[in-house]
Amino acid sequence: MFERTLYMQKILPYIDTPFVKVLTGVRRCGKTTLLKMLMHELLSRGISQEYILHYNFDSLEYEDVKTTKALYAQIKGRLASNAKTYIFLDEIQEVSDWEHVVNSLMSDFDVDIYVTGSNSRMMSSEISTYLTGRYVSFRIYPLSFSEYLLFRKQYTNELDPHASLAEYVKYGGFPAIHLQHYSLAEAYTIVQDIYNSTIFTDIVKRNQIRRIDQLERIVRFVFDNVGQTFSASSIAKYLKSENRNIDIETVYSYLSQLERAYIIHRCSRYDVQGKELLKTQEKFYLADTAFRYSVLGYTQASVATMLENVVYLELLRRGYTVYVGKLDDAEIDFIATKQEEKLYIQVTQQIASSTTEKREYGRLLTIHDNYPKYVLCTDAFAGGNYEGIKTMHIADFLLSGEY
């Protein structure tokens, strides 16, 4: 089993603490595997298998316990009488009012509980309502570039990180497609299945959507405009130009549902000079680059945007809150903040001309503070400093511990 060290290091300190451990993220990003790793860790600590209970609610095996009373009775009947019981509930959102079961178990018995979920009821804003003060949440993402390289080493002897970055962008980070060597077509078939199951289970079925064609057109618009600022109004106008009328509130609703299913991430804009968060013209990024390619097909023209997407996700993995920076009429690709830290980042595929150089470096040079500033690219000789701005190959940045 491949050890996902980044997440295990975050979760392990909370074993045997009085908090529900909540693992959230897009379907098939590795949450179930992390539960198995945690169960293996307990066994290595001498916990008996009989004190570890595991339920996967994606399985028909547990179809009869997807109600509050049934699940509570089922688990209660299996609890140890003389020791702590460790309970692992996978894809818990499939159980109606699951939070009442968890709250009751935490109150009534000596238990340590771990849950995973893949939709809106597992987001922090929702969980805080159900488990006030009694949970810690961990956001799980598909494989990082570093993890991807470790996966590939299982069947490839030598890997050049710079050359491998292109494959990572094409294939994305869903663990299932890196367990063995797949062609792009085979990989996208797997990702398409993940996408379809998420769309139809977590969005269409759960929200009783009838106009599936509308939702799919909005998905394609968002996927085709990753990293571009747009609004619900602009989507509505676009669909109207295709003789597809839709009201703005419906667009907002669909975008929100895609976000709550963890398919897309909303990135707000921040006014660097006014030091305020802007509420219009947000950007959206994908949970994984392979989502775009499995739905729209691979094109060389999309690579620059997908590189930006990769950097955005990596910053989230590292615990940063990420914004798009507004600087007069220009933009800073990312402003990443974490406690007292701040980074300014420009991402470009290549610095192939003086015009590109002026655009990427010039924007950062107008920011007069002492926080680190980066221009990230894929140029063969990327490196060094330009008036205090550090230039790095994107692969090196993804593998570095500098931030």
C-alpha cells in the first residue's frame, strides 16, 4: 500500500482524541486508502482487529443500515465492552442524518471515529452545524506531483521530474490510473467514470435535476474556461447565444453544486492595493487536470492553463488560502496566504519573449513588500533571480519544501 505521508502526518496526532476525524474530497482521490492506512496503523500499535469496525456505504453490503436507527443499532451491537472501539465510516453521506449517529456514539460510548465523504454535507460549513466543536477536518486531494513520481517508480526505473511534469498534467493525479501503466485513452476512460458517477450521484440524483443538458453545458463552459475570470451572467449570456435560455440563479446553483461535489474550486479575487476581497469575476479550477481532458479531450493549447491549475492545487495541499490578485488592470496569478506567510506567484508555460518577461516580472515588481515572489515556468534553464523575484521550473517548485 502506497503511504501518503503528507496526510498521515496530519491525521496521526488525532488518534485517540475526542474528535471525529473527517476526511473529505472528490470521489476516488484516496480517502478509502487513507482509512485503510489508519486501520493498519492501529493494528501496528497492538489494537485487536475485533476492536476496529469498518463500513463502506458505497457497498450494497450496508444498504440496510443507511438510516439513523439502523446504523446506530448495528454499530452498538458490535462495540467492545471492555475497550475502546475504533469506527471507520466510508462515504458516510450516503446515510441519512449520519451526524446524529456519530454524535450519539461519541456521547454514549468509548469510541474513536473516522469518516469520509464526497459531497456538500461533508464541507466544513455543513459539518460545523452537525458536529459543533467535536471534529477535525482533513481535505484530501488527488496525488501531488511528488506522490505521482513515487507511484510511477513502481513500474519505471528512471524519472526526470522536468520531463515527467508533462505526463502528470495529461494524466492527472487520481491514484487509480497510476497503479499500473495505462494509455491516455484508458486513463481518461477511468476518469470519465469518476466524473459521471460524481455528476449523477452527488449532483443530479441528490438535487433532483431534470435539465441535465443544462448542467452538462455549464460543466463544459467551466472546464473550457479554467483560470479565466467569468460570472454566472456571462455563462447565461453564452448559453443564450446558443439558443439555450437559463436564468442566472440556476447558473449560480449549478456552480455551487459542482463546488460542493469537489469537482471545481472557487478562487476569489483580492485587490492588492485596496486590500479587500472582491465578490465578482471569480476564477474556477478543477479538482484534477484529467477532468478537463476526459470531458473535452486533450489539446496542446490548454497546457498553460492546466499548469496553473496544478500550482493552485499544490498550494491548497500545503495549507494556503489562495486568491487571484487584482493590481489595477492587471492580475497576479496567485496570492497565497497562511498565517503570517504570503507568496506572490506568476505561472507561465515559457518566457519566450521580452513581452512575456515584462508581463510576468513587471506585475510582481510593482508590489513593494518583502514577501517572496515567484515566476514559475517550464523553460529548460529556469532558475535564478530577477530583481529579487525567484524564477523556478514548475516541477522544482512542486517538489520543493520552500513554501
